[in-house]
Amino acid sequence: MIVNRIVGVLGVVLLITALSVIYSKYYSRLLFIDIQKQERELDLREVEWGQTQLELTTFAEQNRVEAVAREKLKLVLPVHEKIIYIKP
């Protein structure tokens, strides 16, 4: 009779352990899927960052700034006599 109870208790413990292993494996797969999604998102953001850096470099070029100033703002360089130099 005691042997039957011990076998029963061990069977329940074995069942709980098996279910715990199944759950932990399932949960680890969910985490792995989430990590893959986050890595794909990171890759997309890195590409976007590179494109933004390239765009910023293009817009900051001196000749582009000068061309926009001349065309859109109608700015011109002053004559040499009107330029005032300030010494530090």
C-alpha cells in the first residue's frame, strides 16, 4: 500500500516536471521569436539611420547651402568694401 502511494506521488511529480519542461520550451520559443522580430526592427532602423545621415550630409554641403541662399532667399555676397572684419 505504501509502495502504491509512493509510485502515485512519483507519477504526479513526473507529470508536473514534464509539464514544466514543455512550458519552459514553449516560453523559450516565444522569446526567440520576439528576439528575431526585434533584430529585424533594429536592422530596419539602422538602414533608416544611414539614409538619414546621408541626407543630412547632402543638405549640409556648403555649395548646396549657398545655392539655396542665392535661389530661394535671393541673398548675394556683399562687395568687398562693405565686409567688416572683427578681430578677436
